[in-house]
Amino acid sequence: MRKLALLAAFAVVPLALAQDPTAAPAGTEAKAVATAPERTPSPASAEAYIISPLDGATVKSPVIVRFGLKGMGIAPAGVKFENTGHHHLLIDTDAPADPGLPLPASDKIVHFGKGQSEASVMLTQGKHTLQLLLGDQNHIPHNPPVMSKKITITVVN
């Protein structure tokens, strides 16, 4: 009798699903819709800036780049805490066109996921641009993005 009751209970579930008016018609597959992760909000007053070197400076490599941040705090990558993020240094490149995707790590987009506020950066001789972009715990720029002004420096050896 107990087995019969269990079998009856399991039979009801497929019947209930089959009668769901919102279910997809038989023989069709539900398609997964990919959605971008929700961007972390930032305060409108938040500001990233490069403390040093100064815009237009002539420097030697390695270049010590000091990061500044107002209106938010620093937290390592992977740590979700309101109004925080970590720095990414954009070298000789623009910010990615799609701010809703994680920033890729490359020689042009350097991640500072441990919460660093300065770095020693090896640069070749010549002109270079530097810009900071804050990322959330998942390396995704905040909404609105917290980004420094782009500066230009000249490296001599």
C-alpha cells in the first residue's frame, strides 16, 4: 500500500507539469537567455585619479604609479562590500566599449585585485597614456564608471 501511494505521488508531478498553461508546447525546448551581470552602483561623487606621475611628466622606468580614490573605498577582488572596488590600470588603451563585462587582464589592462594603491610599472621608452578604472568584486566597472582622467607621460632611460 505504501509503495502504491508513493508511485501515485510521483505520477501527479508530471501530470501537473504537463497541464501548466505557461509551459512550452510539447516538442519545443526552452532557450536560455544570457544576461550580463548587474553592475555595482557607485556614488555619483566617486572619483579615481592618478596621484603620480603628473600629466606631462618625464620619468624613468620602472614608473611608480600612485592611485587615488575619493568617495569610495578599496576592497580586494572577490570581496563584495558596498561602495568599494579595486583598481585597474589602463596603459596605452581606452576603457572597454562594454562596461558591463569583466575587465580582461592583459599588458594593457593591469589588475590590482589585492587592493593595491600603487604599483611599479615597466614601460618602454617613449610616450604612454595611463588611466585608472575601478572594478567591483568581479572586475566589472561600476555604474557609473569610476575612472580617472587619462594622463600622458614620457619615459626616458
